[in-house]
Amino acid sequence: MENTEKFTNNKQIITFLTEQFPACFIAGSESAKPLKIGVFQDLAARLENEPRVSKTQLRGALRQYTMSWRYLHCVKVGVKRVDLDGVEGEEVSQEHADHAQQSLKESKEKAFANKKKTDAKKAPARAAKKVSIPNRKKADTKKPAKKAEIDLSQFKEATHSELKVSQPVKVLLGKSPVSATVVEILKEEVQVQLDSGMVVKVKAKHLIV
């Protein structure tokens, strides 16, 4: 049983025409051929009993086919027109060739203008939203001033036997002496509490008073 469902758009009808009349209507990306003048009447007669397409639909599809850039490119002076069976006839006149090239130029200009307009509308959405970033002051790269070195000439090394509990002393840790207080005097070491609260055991020779 043949499919009698009506065509709903020009694309379907053009595909149908390329299948029914392949020597006249060229499908795909191949170069088109100029159509015989009056080809619509021939189509209407051939497809009179075709229930899937009306004459109005046929006229619209034919117009879309002949206004495509691929078709307009082929309408040039001296190129022979073809009928539904691909039989060559009269040549394209200068007038028709000029009209085709003018139509092609206008169609391309319109397409490019629309594309430019569309791209312009999309641009704001694609553009990254500008965010103002406050200027940060450059980090101070100057090295912190060195702490004034303590004059150790006024201190002397502690003697284990002379130390007393609660006596303020300085512990020689690293390059700078640290203030501390004697907490407990052991047999060979002295337990002191640093200003930071930490309690450590040291030899008397590491203390100055």
C-alpha cells in the first residue's frame, strides 16, 4: 500500500522531486541545472494524480528550490535549461542570468546582515561580566627591622649554686636570650619558666643573670 500521507513542508517536497525527476532536480551538494521556463506547468500535469502534494505546495517548493544559492549559482549565460526528464533546451539569457546574480547577491547580503545582528545580540551574553577589583596595595617587601640586640656585657653566666627560686634570668636560646624565671633548682639542671609560659630544663651554663 502506497504512502498517501500529505507532505507538510518544502523540504519534503523538494526531496520528493529529486527522487521523481533526478535528471532535472539535483539533490545534495552537486551543481544544480537551470530549469526549463514553464516547468511548473509540466510538474502540475505530471503530478496531477499525486495526493501528497497540492499545486500551491508545489509552487512554494519550486520557488524555494530556484531561490537557493546553489541554484542561483548555476543560472549563467549560455548554460542550457533542462526539462523534467533532463532534456536540454534553450540557453539562459543575459537578462535571466543578471537577475539570478542580483538575487544571489541580495540573498547573501540579507543572510550576512541577519547573522551579524544575531551575533551582536549574543555577544553581551558571551562577554564576561566585568568585575571591578580593588587595587591592592603592594605588600610591604621591606624586611622587618631587626630587634635591637641585647647588650650581654652587663650579664654574666649563672652559677648553679648561686641560683634561687623565682630569680629572673635569661635563657640562651638561639641568637637571642629569652627572659625566664627560675622555678626549681635540680641537682644538675635548672627548671625555668619562659615568659611564654613554657617550662624547660637547662644547664646553669645556658643561663645568664
